[in-house]
Amino acid sequence: MELRIPTSTVRRLSDYYRVLEELELDATKTVSSQGLARQSGVTSAQVRKDLSYFGNFGKRGLGYNVAGLRREIRLILGLNRRWKVALVGGGNMGSALYSYKEFRRQGFDIVAVFDVSPNRVGQRWKDLVIAHLDRLPAEVDRLGIEIGVIAVPARAAQAVADRLVEAGVHGVLNFAHRKLFVPTTTTLRNVNLSLELEGLAFAIKARSARPARRVARRARAR
Amino acid sequence: MELRIPTSTVRRLSDYYRVLEELELDATKTVSSQGLARQSGVTSAQVRKDLSYFGNFGKRGLGYNVAGLRREIRLILGLNRRWKVALVGGGNMGSALYSYKEFRRQGFDIVAVFDVSPNRVGQRWKDLVIAHLDRLPAEVDRLGIEIGVIAVPARAAQAVADRLVEAGVHGVLNFAHRKLFVPTTTTLRNVNLSLELEGLAFAIKARSARPARRVARRARAR
DNA sequence: TGTTGTGAAGGCGTTCACAGCC
DNA sequence: GGCTGTGAACGCCTTCACAACA
């Protein structure tokens, strides 16, 4: 069981978790891999394979206990605890992320915000004050921050990443418009909004060039 | 050349485009696949393979002309024109996206914003006024909107997606915390911020359970 | 009978390695 | 000699298909 887990499996686990959350609200007790698959937009074999990386959670002939499976996934994803997050960048994007309530709901608390602009350092944001980036190492240490979010202009992003790593953060979520490099001891995830729109533009363009060609995008459960 | 293009290739094209943009600013005339690879964090073979889906842009022994290749990629990604975008949802996320300047810089113009809340409909946002979602079909038609961005609560997201498709939009960018289903004639991309943080949490957790095991994440050019 | 868990097969994107050309 | 373009090899993730079992 000491196996490498595909990133895609971890992503789907998050999807399953949301579906299970809703099933539990509906007071559904049990769900089959097929039921879970249909609502997650994948195949039932995929569901079973994904779960099998972590254990045997189902009962043959019956399916999975909704509440039980949800608890297992919560443990796997580390959602049974809260995570402290540092946000770097107090501009548009940073302020939007700060007020995005879903983070807190999922267990991620932005406990410090950093910037370098004299206009922003010292500004009060709800229950905290924007600190200068130079204070990053001290605050990471003092507060026990494990995750850093980068929401600064592209040209500053790599330097910020370096400082986050240096400060001892182990996970970095990058919103900057720039490919970043971090040591292998740190995990990096990227969110690039323009890139997603560019992907859409490409697909629309390609489709109109040769209409009605693509195959089903919606995976069916079987 | 009538080949299916991997999504990952299209994403990397966006990365190459950004690198080429910077090279051009530096007045660099020529770049090898290796040079491009190093700055994009992939292998040189990957760069050549990606580009080869679309044509022969390089010169053997020399490399690629920076300005020329950039122009080619701009055409491939459809960045040589402007795209009209409808934003649905005038909450925190929607307002952040609306003020995200990078979109406009890349050629994507949010030309209409929709909501259903009486508090928000009629509100003035810079040079436009939030319309009721019921006006979506008329406005998509009138303005020639091709892309829709969903920034509404999870439970409303699928209905909004259906209405966007119905209105004739061909690309949908979903920020809602929910898996969406659209017909194969529409392209869907998802951005799920919580999911990214959950992925980081999983990786951090996994690493601390068995320290120093992962292999290099930074691909080296060779 | 219904559904899981999983080894085997399949498919697709990445990497290799080299012929071809500047 | 240097570098591209690409068929072939490779590897990883997904899908299949079925034995195991409630």
C-alpha cells in the first residue's frame, strides 16, 4: 500500500467528498461506486480504483456507507484538521482570495497577509493587518503556517516563492501568471486564470474550424 | 495534421507564449527548444513535440525565431482577436474576476454581468450595469458573446451552465464548487480553488508521514 | 443477485533517439 | 556541429472483466 498516488486521483477524491457531503445531507445511507461515479462524472471502475489506493471501504453487494466513506476521505485529504495559510499579495486577487469564504469552510485559514507596497502594509483587513513581506519568516514560525498563496505580479512571483520556501512553508498555491520553480521538498500547485480562458478560446476556434467532431466529454458510469 | 491535440499541449502552449513574450522584450531573436524548455519547466523533446502538432516552425541547427513563433502561437490559441465574455454571478468571486485586469490584457472582455439577486441587478460596475439572468439569451445574441464564466454558489451552478449553453455560448469557465455537465458541443474548464488547497494538504500530509521520498518535480531540459 | 476489489489489457501522453537539414 | 521533427519505445493512468463475497 506504499504506492505513489496519481495527482488526478487526489483531485477526484475531492470531488467524491463533495458528492458524499450532499448525499449525507439527503440522508442517503449507502452509495454504490456507480452512483458515486454518475454524480462525479467518471466511471465506476475509476471510483473503485481510486478508493482502492487507500483501503477497502466498500461492502460487496452493498456499496459504500456514505458517512463512513466521507470520514475516510476527510482523513485521507487531511480535512480533519485546520491548515494555516499565508497570503502574499494584497492587490485585487489577494483581496478576493481573502474574502473567499469557501476556504475557511474547508479548513483553510488565512492567518497572515503580506505585501511590500507602503500603501498596503499596515492596512487593516477585517481581523488582521497586512505585514511587510520581510516579516514572513518570523510569522510563519510564530503562527505555524504550512501553506503559502502567491497573488503578486508575475515578475515578483519567483522571488516570493523562494522566500516562502525559505521560511519553511511546504505547500505553495500560485496565482501568478508565471511558471515557478520550487525544491522537491515543497509542493506547488498553479491556478492560471488566463490560461483557462485561452484553452476555451482554442477549443472554440478548433471546433468552428471543423464542426461537430469531438467525442463525449461527459464520462458515463457503467 | 487533422490530429486530436492533448489538452496538456494547449496549456503548455500558453506557457511558451509567455516565455516568448519575455524573450521578445529582452530583444532575443532566436531560441532553441532547449532554451524554451528550460524556462517553461519541461523537456526540449516536449517543446518540439507540442509545436509539431501545428507545423514546422523551427530551423534545424538554429532554433526558432522568437517573434515568429510567438505570432504562430498567438494564432493557434486564438489570441489574435478579442473574445466577448459573459460573467454570471456578482458576488465576491464575480467582482474579483471582473476587476482582474489580466483578462483584458489577454484579449478577453467581460461585456456583460448577470445575477438574480434583486440587490445586485441594476448595480453599476464601472462601465456596465448588472442585468438579470433572464436577459442572458438576448444579450449573448446582441453582443456576440462566446464564453461564459460561472461564479455563483454551487447549488445554482448547473442551472446557470444549462442556460449559458441554451443561450448559445460555446465555452464555459466554472468557478463553482461543483462538477458540471455540458453537452459535447460546449467546452468546459473548471477552476476549483478549494480543491487545489486540498491537494496541497494531501501532499504535505503524505510527505510528513514518510519524509523525503518524492522525485524531482522540476523537469530539466536535456 | 448485486457490487466490490483488482490483475490484466488498453490507450494516451511523454521521452528517446536519430535521420534530416541548416 | 547544432538543432529540429518524428516514429518508436516507454510509462502511467484508465478501463476492462471477473473472481470474491455480502
